[in-house]
Amino acid sequence: MANNTAFAQFIQEQADIYRGTGIPVKASVPERLLIRKANLKDLHPNREDEFCDPDIGPNYEIISHYERDIREARKHHLEFRFSEPLMVQKMHPNGYMLLNGHHRWAAAIRMGLKNARIKIVNVTQESDIVSALEHARHDRRVTLDLDEVVFVHDPKEPAEKALRFPFRKLYKERLRAGIPSLFYALRSHGYDIWVYSAQYYSIDYIGRLFHLHHAELDGIITGGARKRLNEAGRKKIEEMIAGQYAQTIHIDNIGMLRVDGRTRSFEEFSLSGDPGTWSREIINVIENLDHEKK
């Protein structure tokens, strides 16, 4: 297994295990809370990940780095465990597909480890997007990036008040100040609210986080779901979005982009970038647009 060529073949075999036989399924709340470790034999790489691409493949320097950590722990007779769990998705009929942590998984396999810590997440699937569109309430929507726009990472930036105990222990993300008020105003003006992230958040986790902040969502796209869709799935989603939403407004830190759902024409609006006035500026733009419409 130490031979890189042989291991590359092993990776391809593992990546093909679910091809034509497996499908992702939702893990229950107890499963996501209680299952913290899995046998490495039950973990399989995601064939859509660069790690499994024969033209890109794994970075053996990174794998070697993790192997050194494992050897160092063994030298001191310590039980080894990675600092972060492997992100996985539950699969039918059994096992889990890796979402993040392929190089750590590879190092563990090559070093003969039996188990690894895991975190099971329910990332957005095509069926989740279709369901959200089928249950859409308005013909307009706004979209916001969770990590770049909605969540606050700098402790000096204004943020919503922390959740009460014990929820603040379960939900560590801090919402930008004004998000609940902004979402309330957007709904009042007839907009559905969609958030997205390339990170592997569970969609039920994100939904519950916003609910606790009195902010409801209509669409949640996590784990780069749109990128994982095949061509047919992507076309289907795009057609459904165009059919449902006459316009979409993309909101970021310094501006808004209004896109016509059918003609694809667009209009830009600038924001000052001041965190203290950000939400009020957006509401002013929305109100002005509605006034012009009348």
C-alpha cells in the first residue's frame, strides 16, 4: 500500500464503490449528534473531488505530513487522532462518503489505523433545491453568501446578540448585526431569502441557527451543491429558478446586483461598506425599488 501507484489504484477502486449502487441520504439528528467515530473501511472518497481526479490526484506530500504525525504519536505510545474530524455524508445502502479530509483519510489508511473521528453532515442535494423552489412563496428573491456576508468573523465587527444558553454552545457562528431585521423587511416586500456556502454545513443546522435568531430562510445551499450537479440537474434547477423568480438580488458587503430572471439584464447598486449602516442601506434600496415599481 506504500507504493504511490498502487495506492492511486486503490483510491480509484474506493471512489467507484458507490457508482451505480449508492445514493446520499439524510442522517437523523441522533445520528449526527451521537456517531463520532467510524471504521475506515466504511469511509469512501468522493469521486467528484480533485483528490480522485487522475489528472490532479492526491498530494502525497500532504499525506506524508499526516503520516509523520501518526508515527510521532506511536513513538510516544499515544493514541493518535486528527485535530479535526473527517466530514462525511451518510450513504445508502451503507457507509459514508468523504466530503472533506481525503488526505487525512489516506494517511490513516496507509498507516494501518482502524478508525477515525467523523462529523456527519446533511449537505444540500438536488432534491432539496427542487423542494425549496416548489414551495417558493414569492416571485422575487435575494441571495447572500453565509461566510463572506452573513457570518461575522472579526470580533470587532457589529454582530447580533449571542444566543441564550445552551444554544450558544451548539451554534458558534455569529450573525451580522441587522440580519434578522433585514430579513423581516425583505419578506415584507415580497422576497424569498436564499443563503449559500461552499462549506459543509448541514442544512438543518443552518435553518435552526437562523430560526433561533428569528430569521427564516426559503433556500439553503451548502457544500457547493450547484457545482456538484450534473449537466441535466443544473439545467433543471436553472429553468426552475427562471420560471419562479422574475428577479434575483445578490447582496454582498459593498453592493447589490439585481438580475432579471428572464432577460438576464442587471442593475447594480452600491453600498457604503459600513457594517453599522449596511442593513439600513439595503432596506432603503428595496423600498426605493418598490416605490419606482408603483
